[in-house]
Amino acid sequence: MKRLLFILLLTTAFGSIQAQNTFKAILKDEKTKEPLVYANVLVEDTQIGASTDEKGFVVLNNVPNGKQTIIFSYVGYRTKEKTYTFPLKTTEPLTIFLEPNNELQAVTVYSTRTRNRIKEIPTKVEVLGKEEVMEETAINPGNISKLLGETSGIQVQHTSAISDNVSFRLQGLPGKYTQLLKDGFPMYGGFSSGLSLLQIPPLDLQQVEIIKGSASTLYGGDAVAGIVNLITKKPKEQPEFSIMLNQTHKGGNDISSFFAGRNGKFGITMTAGINTQQAKDINHNGFTDIPKYKRAVLSPKIFYDFDDRNKLIIGLNSVTENRSGGDLKAIHSENNPNHTFFETNQTNRINTHLSYENTAKNGNVFSLKMAYGNFERTLKTNTNIFGGTQQNIFSEASYFIGNAHHKWVGGLNFTLDDFKQQQPQIFSLDYQHKTFGIFSQDNWKVNNKFFLEPGIRLDYNLKYGAFFLPRIAAMYNFNQKFFTRLSGGLGYKLPTPFTNEAERTRYQFVNFPSNLKAEKSMGLNLDFNYKAELADELFLRFNQAFFITQINNPIIANPNLLDNNIVNYQNANGNLVNKGLNTNLRLSLGELILYVDYTILNTKKTYDQNKALAYTPQNKLTTTLAYEDEEEGWKAGLEAFYFGNQYRENGTQTPNYWLLGASVQKIFGHFTLALNVENILDVRQTRYENIVSGPINNPNFNELYAPLDGIVGNVVLKFDLY
């Protein structure tokens, strides 16, 4: 009996030893082949599991004999299950590839110049991807104002009550402190700043990249608050051809088209459009709330690949527009002597740009960029004519070096900003800025958790001297779900006479002294990010950001003279301090997506008894609920925007208000039909106050804090040939 018991114990022990199997694996990204750090590996229906190390390697011990299902999961990737029979025939680690999930896939960013994926960039960059751009384009194909207006931290502000000119504020700062780029070229701003957003069609855009906080180290002046970089589509082997028709119920029409194709070494893209609008007096006060305009856009681009390592792009952008607003009777040419006030803006824009890239065998890249822009604008009223020509030249040579731990870029550039006034005025607004720059930036991957991005720039302007612009950003990944970023840097803005105040007074009395000093700034940004797959198909993204920017001796219009519609620029004796926080949440469950964005701003003028900056909402809330059924081709969305109280120049507060919108899209093969309604509550500033004062033939108009056009419905028909 004792002998039998001994045999049983020995057999049990031997079987237990045989069950002590070891499983080894390396988990990698299916596309990039990079290791997945802290991925989870679990034997199904057991407590046996572990996480991968910094090389993507994992070991599971005590795996039982027989068939076992092992589950591989990682945040942002599709879960994979594989069945193995133990003991395995090999003791070598198995390589497991996981497929990125579309909800949390990697995004390549171009604005930081180092061509990194967004998850490896310490600088806070927000990207509106292809799908988001396409959705907004189908709703408003005429221009990008709506696309930017619904973006986190951006406020689109109307600067003219009769011409509907707009500007955009990034993190609450006036539009002149944000640089608008297209494929990295500074093509807009200055004399055209109030019209730029209205003259850019979105149909050729691939994505929109937004850097919040000082980006002067990368792009020089004007990037005090940040940059908005519009990245256009490139031709592929499969051609693309789209035509969009848009009709609003208030007399707006848009016809736009985009073509892209490639044949061997040659490629081409072509964007063309015509936009028209009838003059409308919504509140029946006799003045246009929606101006009349007609605009034509033509933008061809040629791509030529000499070989796999040498590529050339040549592009042209042409915009012609006539825009009219004012007294409705004067607009309709009724020749009534009591109703003569009108304002017309005639604009012509020509931009050409060239870029060349040479990629060495080791992956290093030499880039050469050149651009020339000519913008002509004539602003006429019944009492005044103001016009001018602004010419811009931009050239840059840069070199990129990349390896496993460093992605470095450095270069030289030259910019020319030249404005010549056409008609004589009391004061001359002519100026010329010639600026030479040298810059360097390194994206340093210290390890898989810690990234540093030091940068430095030295600009020298022939009139205002040298500007030393250091900047540093850091990112630390606590794990795959949680990371934080911190960045700070210096910036500057050269004086120009083009501001919202000058636009509002129609450049009738603008004094631009030659002794103005350049504005200088310092900024700091901190944000915390959490992303996770909470359950099957339930994804959460959360970002909490804090920011502060101080602009020293900002250029302002003398407030005492501004009351009399005289714009006299001066450097303020103090600072503009902009502080705030931004909370951003995105929750998706299958076909449903909930987006919530909340911004608190506290922008004070230390040079004016710490008063709040005028016409900046202290609280702004954006919420969007979207539904998408790809199989059936349905998309639908509900939007709500809350604008908190704003301060006027005289210190009084404006009312707060909500803007509501709804849209639905349906794809029918090659056709897409979209219906959209904006401002469902019909909110208008003219419901709160009379915005017109002074003589009827030369009136004054209040600053704008709310829409004038009220509820607007439109229908869009898009045809995709391929």
C-alpha cells in the first residue's frame, strides 16, 4: 500500500512538472513594426498573465498542457486571440503583430518639421484628420471658417458688421498673434487677415494641424499664440475627382471641385470654385447683415518625382473677390440721396510656391522652399477710398537628420513683407519688413517614456534688430494610457497697421508711427492626457490643458481717440496676460461619438487697470453628438455652443448665448447629400442692441460678439467620380 501511494505521488509530481510550460512572445505594431510597451498577454480562463517590457517582450510561466487560448491586447489596437498546443515545439519567442484600431491610430504631423507620429511629439498639436475635414466640408464647402470655429480653443470672430470679415482667436488672443499656414507656407495675414478665412476652400485639405502656444522657434514672428497649418492632399495612383454644390436658404451658392491624379512621375491636383451671396438685411434696419459677394478660386499644383529620392512640387493659388455691404438701398443702386452709404472690397490674390526635397540613402532630407505672394485690395465707401498691395516673399533651406533617438532639423530662411498704399491718406501706412532667420530643433527620444524637444531660433530684422527665441518641450508617458506634456518659449510680433480696430473704421483715420517697438512674448503650456478602451468599442480620450501667455508692451489703438473712430497706434505701458484652461473629452461607443470641450479664459490688460480683454468669452462650451453608420452611409450630428459673457471696451458685459446646429448626411453610391441647419435659435446681436449709430450716410458700427445672419439652412450635393 505504501509503495502504491509513493507511485501515485511520483506520477502526480511528474505531471505537475510537465505542466510548467513557458510562453515567450514579442508584440509589435503591424504597420510600423515597433515594439508595443506594456501590452497585456493573458491565458484565457486562467489567472496567468503579464505585460510586455520596453522591448515588447513578455514571458508567461506555468502554462498548462494542452490547447490554450492566449489573448493579446493593447490600448488603441484590436485585441487578438491565438490558440496554441502546449508544450510548444519551440522555445524561441513568437512575434505577434497587433493591428491599430481606427479610433486611436497613429497620426503623422508635419507642422513640427520632424515628421513624427503625434504620440512621440512633446509639443501639443491637435489634428483634424481626413474624416473630420470631409464631414465639415460637406456641411460648409465655401470656406474654412466653420471648420476652425468648431475646433477646440479657437473662436471665429466677425470683425465687420457690413462686410462679414472674420478673424480667429487661438486661446483667446487676438487673431494677429496666430499664424495661418498652408503646407508650411505663410500665405495669409496682414492686409488680408479679415478675409483670409473666407477665401480658403476646404475641399483640397487632407488635415488641419494646430499648435497652441508659442511656435516662433519654428516659424518666426506672428506665431505668439500658435499656428494653424492647412495640409493639402497629394495625388495618388488612384485618381480623385469631387464636385460639390451648396445652396443656402439666404441666397448663398457654392460650386467647388477638386481633382487629383498621378501618371508615373507626374502628379497634379486642381481646386476650383465659384462662391456667390445675395445681400440680406435680416433685422430690417436698412443695412446688410449678410453682404453681397462673388468669388472665384483656382489652385493648381504639379508634382514631379525625378526618382524615389528627389521630388518637386510647384503650386499656384489665385483668388478674385468683389464684396459689397452697407445701406441696402445704396447696394441696390437706387440713387437715393438719403441712403448713400456703401462699402466694397475688391481683392485679388496670387500665390506661387515651390518645394524640393532630396532624401539621402540614410534617410536624411534636404528641403528647399520658396513662395511669392501678391495681394491687392481696394476698400471703397461713399466717403473714403483705401487700397494697397502687399507682397510677401518666403524662402527656406533646411536639413533633417533622423535616427532611433534623435530627429533633428535645422535651417535658414528669409521673409519679406512689403506693403504699399495706393491712395493718398492723411497718414501713410507703408512699411517693409526684411527678416533673416536661423533655427534648430531636436526631437530627442530619451527612452520609451520620456521625450524632449529643445529648439532655438535667431531672427534678425533690418529695422527692429535681433530676436533670440529659445523653446523647450517635454513629454512623459507614465503608461500607454496616461501622459503629460510641458512646453514653453519666447515669441515676437512685428508692427503692422492691420488690426480689427482699423478694419472697423474702414482705414479712414489710421496713424501708424514709425517709432513703434516690436511686441515680445513668453508662453507656457501644460496638459495631461488619458486615453483608454473602457469596454468593447467604448473609447475615451481626455485632455486637460493649462496655458499662460504674456505679451510685453503690446501695440494698441489709443482708447480715447478710438471713440472718435481715430486709430492711433502706440505701445502700451504694461502687459497683456492671457491665462486659461481647456478641458477636452471625446467618448465613442460604436457608431456614436460625444465630444465636449470647455474653455475658461482670464485675459487681463495690466496697462489698463487689469481690465479684461474686450470681446473674449470668459467661458466657452462646445458639445457635439455624432452618429455614423458606414455600412448604410448615414452620418448625423447635433451641436451646441455656449458663449459666456464678454466685456465691451467700455467695461460693460455682453449677454451670454447658445448656438445650436444639426446636420445629416447620406451616401448614395458616388453621391453624398447633406442637410445642415446653423443657429437654430436664431441668435442675433441685433436682437440685443442697435449696432448702428451716427449719420446714416457715414455710420459707425459696434464691435461684434454674436452673429448677425441668424438661422441659416443649406443643402449640399457632392459627387465623387472615383
